[in-house]
Amino acid sequence: MKAVLLLFVWLNIGNPDLSAYRKLLDGSFVSEKVAGQFYEQLKNVGEDDTPVLLGFRAMSEFMMSKHLVNPFSRISHFNRGRRLLERAIEKDHTSAELLFFRLATQSNAPSLLRYSSNISIDKLSLIRYLKADATQPHADKELHKRIKHYLLINQYCTTEEKTLIKTL
């Protein structure tokens, strides 16, 4: 019995609870306390970890940046998040979750930070993902729903694109 439990724990090491991280991310938008918890859970994730974990770590940095008052600390966390997210995407440039993170961040980053060069390509990649994902029985339904919702409210999506997205 102990061997089965140990095997289960070992197999789950590479499979983080994305749903729990997504909830923390969502809560981080409105709560500095939740942002701090999100950051604390992921602060030890390194560049050798899985790309999606590295992406969540990047988002925790962005969320800390959002809630801090000191401009130097804000910029430091933002730049660290930017570097980590770009590194995660280098490791897995097809990950819809990572492209979603970058699109959401770039769509909302102040222009003075000059972090908006991938909006168009990420938007199109995510629309392609929604099209392909709609036919996959094993798809991540939660991620599909999150991306679809975000694209429907995103200012960079055209009316035609939003009409298409509604059908996916």
C-alpha cells in the first residue's frame, strides 16, 4: 500500500494542480493578501521546472507588482515576471496557458513598460487553440473556458473574431 501511495505522490510531482493555481491567480487580481499567498507558493519555482509552473511563477510576480506601492519594487517584480514568462514560452511556445498569460499581461500593461509586441500573434494562436480544442475530448475544459471568456472581452479582438469565438 505504501508503494502505491509513494508512486502516486511521485507521479503528481510533475502534474501541478493547475485549477488551484488558477484560483489563486484570479483572487490575486483583487486581493493583495491572495497575491502574497500566490507568490509565496511559487517563489521557489525555478527555470528548470516545467514551463507551465514557470508561467504561474511569472504571473505571481506580475500580481505582486500590481499590489505594491514602491515604484522600484513594482518594476522589479514586473521585469522578473516578464523574464520568467518569456523563458517559459521559449521552453514551450505552443502552450495555450502561457500564451494566454502573455496576452493578458501585454493587453493590460501600461504602454510605458513597452511590453505589447506579441498581442496580435498570441491572440491568433489562442483562437486557433480554441478551434482545435473544441474537437478534442481530452481537452482542458477549464482553460478553454478561461481563454474564450478573456478573448470575448479583450479590446484587441475584432467584432468578427468575437463572433467566431462565441461559436467555439
